[in-house]
Amino acid sequence: MKSTGKFITFEGIDGAGKSTHIAYVAERLQTHLQKQGINVICSREPGGTPLGEILRELLLQQKMHLETEALLMFAVRREHIAQLIEPALVRGDWVISDRFTDASFAYQGGGRNLSLDKLNTLEKWVHPHLQPDLTLLFDVPLEVARARLDATRELDKFEQEKADFFAATRQEYLRRAAEFPQRFRIIDSTQTIAAIRLQLDQLVDELLDSTQLA
């Protein structure tokens, strides 16, 4: 795949607040990119395609063996890449995804304690030449994340997990960020929305400048 677009991912444990900011970043990017005829496409994982959305419901609601869960996550991802992400990038569009492979390492690897070697194998199989250009990791203490979740809708099976699950998930996210510092940017999600958006503005400007599209 020859990619000319950009791929941005949002990551973080449930309750970190990342989803609050996706539309803001997308709108800000679109304002700059529409002059070049470039579209900004927002998607999510699990999901992103008609098949992916069907499997999303199973993955978020049904209990299953941890390896089945990981394999299904990567099956959804393969479809997402083939049907949406790669075609968009080849056209020169920009894609924002609410979660990608870092989430599998964090949730199935960290939270579920699945072998990272197995996840590395799946990653190399499903997208050997594709990585996000920028990953925004919204980081928040567990007690803050839990308080936010408790004040929202009915929780899915991941959101219902215990504190130790989310502690391990968070630590794996931070380990990934340390392993790939060139693409990760950590956002302190305990800040106000206004403060976070100031930081996001700076990161968006840096990305646009790096592609000479500001």
C-alpha cells in the first residue's frame, strides 16, 4: 500500500475521556485540509465497517476465551484496514480511529494477560506495514476513570472489569508509549477540557506543519 494520507489513533482506558475530543480534532483538521480537497474520516474499533459493527456487539457483550477475543479483535481490524483505512489513506484522506492495535496490547495483553508474543504475531500478520502517524494516549488515574464510568450509561463487559484489570491495561498503554515515543503523545486527561484542547491544538498544528499543510 502506498499511503499519502495520515492515520491518527486515540487510545486510553475506559473513562479516560478520549472520545470527548475526537470530533474536536477532526473538525479542526478538516478546516485546514478541505482547502487541499482532503477529507477527515472518523472511525472506531472494534467496528468501522458493517461487519465490524456486528462483531463489535459480540466483543463488547459476550464472554469468550481470551484468545477468541484477541483473534476476533484482529479479524475486525483486518476488515477495517482493508475496507476503510487503506483505501482512505491511498486517496490521500486522513483517518482518525477511536482505538487500534495498541488497545489490543493494553486490553488483551495487559488486562487479560495474553502473551505479548502472540499479539506481536497478529500485528505483523494483520498490518505489517501500517502504523499510526500519531497516537494520542489519554491517561487518567483509575479512580477518576471509574468515577466517570459510574456516572454514564450501562457498561459493557470491559467497562465492568475490576480495578486490577484497568491498572494492568493502563500500564501496558504506558509501556507501549515508552516503546514508541516517536508516535505517542500522552495527554493528561485530568485537566479541564479547555486545557486539553489547547494541547490538542498544538499537536494538530505540529502535525500539519510536518506535512506542510498548516
